[in-house]
Amino acid sequence: MVSPPLLGKNMLKSIFFKEYLKIRRSWLALLLFNVLLMGYIAIDTRTLFIMDHPEVVWYRVLHLGQIHYAWLKYAPLFVGILIACIQYLPEMRDERLRLSLHLPVSPHQLILAHLLVGLVAAGILIGIDLMALCLITAIYFPMEGVLISFLTALPWGLAGPAAYLGGALALLEPGVKLRLFNVAISTGVVGLFLSSAEPGGYGRILPYLLLPLLLMLPSILLPAYHFRFRRISE
């Protein structure tokens, strides 16, 4: 007979594998989209140096704050929302979450397992984008330009996990009023990372902006328990 801890561990592995199968094709499509996007940014950056002398481009970028990778701003947002929809729309539409909540795994472990898969999937794509941006920038700019580009794009990257967690928070909530409330809260948190600022301007306040992002993780457990106990009461 399988012991409860071992059974729960096997169930979590099954959940990880199920979520992997669910998102893998869409994730590959998103990977292709992000690769093409970064390829476009690389070409666009190269064009700057074809049109003007390097000194002129450096002055515009490093001193005037011209952003040569503006197309990247909303890509992490798109990634986070789409992965959340791929994971949780079927769970709620087909009542799969109701069945999952009866597995021999606690609800918070179940939800955190789903979140871990989604965050890792989104994080890999966003990490690739940020790494590619740094490499592209390093080809044409001094290290100062690489640092400014990274600090400018990093809040955009964090908007991806915020959008993913916000999407999960909204989609997992069975109540319409609370769902709308969660959407409003999530939109506000995501907006913190996408507000207009001078290049690199987020550098000093980023640690503080991580706090609302971290608070979204435990808040997602509330809709799951709401869904579970609402069903029980029915």
C-alpha cells in the first residue's frame, strides 16, 4: 500500500507532467514569436548604425534616452496572459479544477504546482528575451548601454509574471464580482511595471515593486479554496 506522502508526491509529479503537456505546443509557438521579435530588434538596432555614425547613435541612446528596443515592452505581458489562459481556461470551463481538488493533495500544493509550471514557462521566455537584448546591445554599445538597456527592460520582464499571476487570480475565481475585482487589482500591479520612466529609471525602486508581485502568490490560493468550498456547499 502506498503511503500518503508518497502518493501526494506522485500526484504532484502527475500534475507537473499534465501541465507540461498542456502548454508545450503553445510555449514553442511563443518561443518562436519571441525569437522573431528579438531578431527584428537586432535588425532595427543595426539599422541605427547604418543610418548614422556610432557617436551620434550613442549620444541619442545614452544621453537623450532613445530606446531602440521599444517593441519588447509588451512581449512579456503577452506571454504571461497567454500562458495563464492556456493553463486555467480549460480548468474552469471543463470543471477540471473541481476534480483536481478531490485528489489526495492539499489545495495549496495543487495550485502552487500549477503556478510553478506557468512561472517557469514564462520565466524562460522572458529570460531569453532579456539575455538576447543584452547580447544585441553589447555588440553596438559600451557596457553602460548594456546596463541601461537591462534595467529598462527588466520591469517589462517582471510585468510578465505579474500578468500571469493576475490572470490566474482572475480565471480561478468562480464568482463574477470577485473576478472583476481581481482583474482590477491585477491590472494595477501590472501597471506598476509598465509606467513610463526614463531609461534605467526603475533601477532603485525595483526591490520595492517585487513586494506586490510576491503578495499575489498567496492571494491566488483564496480563489481555489473559494471554488472548492462553494462546490461543497452546493
